[in-house]
Amino acid sequence: MRESMRYRAIGNWWNTKRGEEQSEIDVIAITADDKTAEVYEAKRDRQRFRKALLERKAEILCSQVHGMGKHRLKLGCLLMEDM
């Protein structure tokens, strides 16, 4: 992903607020044009990917991280061979 130069930032995120459900997002990539946030779960087996769970985690992310709500979200699953 980094080598493609399509992104201005790539990282991950953990919800660390006390008293709230724990959430982890494996990969967040903000496109170079700053319009889209690509949010991915990394899995060894695609069958274990739950899109509804990732959607919930993305909602929490957008509510807690300033500026994330302005991005169009693209959600997906990355397998080991994708990395």
C-alpha cells in the first residue's frame, strides 16, 4: 500500500476509552486526495470476516477521531496474500 503512493496516511486504531466496547481496526488508509478512508480487517480466512462488525467499529472510529467523519468510507477484508 505504501509503495503505491495512493495514500497520505496508513495506520491502525484501537478504541481506548474506558467504559466503551473495545474496538480494533487493523488498517486505515487515507487517500492522497483526502476524500476516502479505506478501513480493513486483516484475516487469515475470509470466512471469519464479518462486515457488520467492521461497520460498527468504523462508526466508533468516526465518532471518536476528529475529522474522520468527512471521509467516504470503503470497508473491506485483507487476506495474508493481499499484504
